[in-house]
Amino acid sequence: MSLAEVTIGFAESALFDLEGTRLWYAEQGVADVGERPIAAILQ
């Protein structure tokens, strides 16, 4: 069984929400907490 390549698109509002989440964690002094899961989502 082979895996097919899939392209996933994100709504602009979803990307805006992710950026807001990343910025919030950065302001709290734990930027990596926000960046790691966002990077995983976008991969």
C-alpha cells in the first residue's frame, strides 16, 4: 500500500489564528511552546 500525496490548504483566518497563538506564547516568554505545534501542523 502506498501513501498518496495530499495538498492541504488553510483558510486565511486559520493562519491568522495560528500566528496569534504563536505571538501570545512568545509574549509569555515560551515561544517554543507555540512554535513547535504550529510547525508540526504546517508540515
